[in-house]
Amino acid sequence: MKAIKLRLIIMNFLQFAVWGSYLTSMGGYLFSEGYGDSIGWFYAMQGVVSIFMPAIMGIIADKWIPAQRLLGICHGLAAIFIAGAGYFAQSDLITPMFILYSLSVAFYMPTLALSNSVAYTSLEQGGYDTVKAFPPIRVFGTVGFIVAMLICDFAGFQANYMQFYQCALIGICLALYTMALPHCPVSKAQGDKSLMQRLGLDAFKLFKSKQMALFFIFSMLLGVSLQITNGFANGFITSFKNLPEFANTFGANHANALISLSQVSETLCILLIPFFLKRFGIKRVMLIAMFAWVLRFGLFGLGNPGSGLWMFILSMIVYGVAFDFFNISGSLYVNENTSGEMRSSAQGLFMIMTNGIGATVGTLGAQAVVNRFVPAAVETADKIVTNGYAIAEGWSDTWLIFAGYALVVALLFWVLFKYKHDPNKVADIKH
């Protein structure tokens, strides 16, 4: 393997290992510490900063600081702040912990785009076809995420503040490693762009088209589902330890390991997208994703880590379909239906509507539902877990409500969104 590809593989592995250290386990940790009613705010913050921080860092990378250097700076700052969050978590000081965590994700979220920019630029400099060369490299990012999840689980970090220190350590390693990445020169062609264009906000003019407006609205509505299981799945599965019949089951004691099957599924489902797009078209593929979200939530609501473990496993498998079929097919739809000068802004708008507004609203909405139906979520004063059976019943009702929401969105999309499949538009998709 060429050296440049290996360097980018290491970069992607560490990039997502940083995130995997806490993303799926932080919710369970907050539950265990009696902060179940605050989970929504922690995960919503990722959506809030995703609305503006990637665009700001993109401008800086385009005009002043090379992308690989800015990537290192962002990871270094994110690591320092998340380590600070871990320090205050030790003292049960949730306010300074939340502030430092928020600063950390504010600098981490832009690195998702920056790492892609570094990879694309480096591959182009090396004479590679990015369409063919990048996907196999990106897969190692998911591998890094899974490895970090499993380390957090089996090292005993998923229920304590040590997951933040794990995240910080990997972040520092990546910050230092960026010095070994190829140089990415700043662009000299940004001077004629307005601030609206640089921030990607000019893409809002696409709402003049009824079809595009409907697409972005439904993207936001489906984006509501994106962070729900990241925030609440670990705490939900772990809560079964409060029931004697499930206390010693593998799933109840190793929620992260069970959830990691979702990321394995995600990796495999990426390979199915070209076939499904060519065969069924973007509308049907997105409908498949929407109904997969119904199954994802519904199986959580009906399953358990004992006799119902197969439902949990099936829920993890369909996650790959729910997440990737929506995100990747949606991105391709935007790419097909926007002009070249608008394409980057339109992709940014797609991310704002899904990972920004949608995920923020969804996480806070999910928090309200959890607080209403799950007794343990509001036991913050003395951190005493209430009746285990009441908790299990509350969680079941909560997941079924989420499933009902996803079903309504899917049916409305089916009826309202008009799109005629043209196989020629996706004939060249190979990854």
C-alpha cells in the first residue's frame, strides 16, 4: 500500500476513535450519575455547533491556515477541553463539565469535514481517483470508532468519567500525528465570494423549488432520529441490570459491545447502496431508510437482553440501513439536483438540516419524552434508581413513541415527495 494511503488510514482511524470513545457511552454514564435529564443537552450541543463551526473552520482553512495544521489545532483544543470535562466530572460539577464538553465538541465537529478535505487534497496530489480511493480509507474510520467503543466497554470506562480521558488521549495523539500529513495549501480563489456564500447560506435559495424544499424539510424531520440512540441506547440497555432476570446478561453489562454491531452494520450497508440506488431510485431508498428507523426504535421497545436479545441484534443490523441509506442517498440526491456552483453550499445545507437542526430538535424532544416516561431519568437528587420494572416499561413506551414518529414521517414522505427514478443518473455509482 502506498505511504499516502496508509497515512490517511491512520488519520481516519484516530479521527473516529476520538468520537467513539464517548459518543455511545456518555448517555449511560450520565444516567448512572443521576443526570439522565441532562443527556439531551449534551447531545444537542453537537447539533448546535454543527450549524456554524464547520463553515467557520472551512473559511479559515481556505484562506489562512492549511487544513492539516488546522485539523491538528482543533483536535488539540478539543482534547484539552474534554480532559477538563473529565476532571470536573470527577467532582460531580456538571455545569463546568458541560461548558468544557461544549467547547470540546465545538472544535471536534469541524474536524469531520477537515479530515475529509485533507484526504481529498492528499489523494489528488498523489494522482489518485478520490471516488475510488477514499471509501476504502474512510472505512477505517468506522473501524476506529468500533475499536474505541470496545476499549471503553471492556476497560470499564462506559459508566464513568474515564471515557473522557480516553477521548483526550487519542485526540492528543491525532493532533501530534497531523504533523506527518501532507501539506494542504490554502486557496487563493475565495476573494470574490460573499460571506453568505462562504458560510453556505446562499443554498437556502433552493427552497424556492417545491421539490427541494420538501426534500430539505423531510431531511430535517428524519434528522430528528439521528442522535436519539447515541444519547439514550446505552442507558436503556444498561438499565436492565436493575431487573434480576437480566442482571447477569452480556447485553446489560456490555451495552457498548452490543451497540458496536450498529457500526459494523453501517460499514457493510455502505456496500449495498449502489445496487439499491440503481435498482429502486433515491425516493425508494430513502423510504427504506425511514422504515428502517421504525424497526430500529420498535425493536428496542419490544426487546430485552435476555429472550428478546435477537430483537436488539436485529435493531443493530437495521441501523446501518437507517443511517447510511438516508445520509448517502440524500447527499447524492442533492448532488444530482444542484448546479456546480451551488453544490458545496447545498451539501452544507443538507448537513445543517439533518445533523444540525434536525438532530438538535430530535435530541431535546427525545429528552422530554424520556423524562416523561422513564422514572430513573428524573431521579437526580439522591441518584437512587426507582423500581426496575417501571423503568423497563417506561423505556418500552418511549421507544415505541419514537417508532411511531418515524412511521408518520415515512408515510408523509411517501405521499408528498414526488420523484421519478432515472437509472441513468446513478449509473456511474461504484461505491
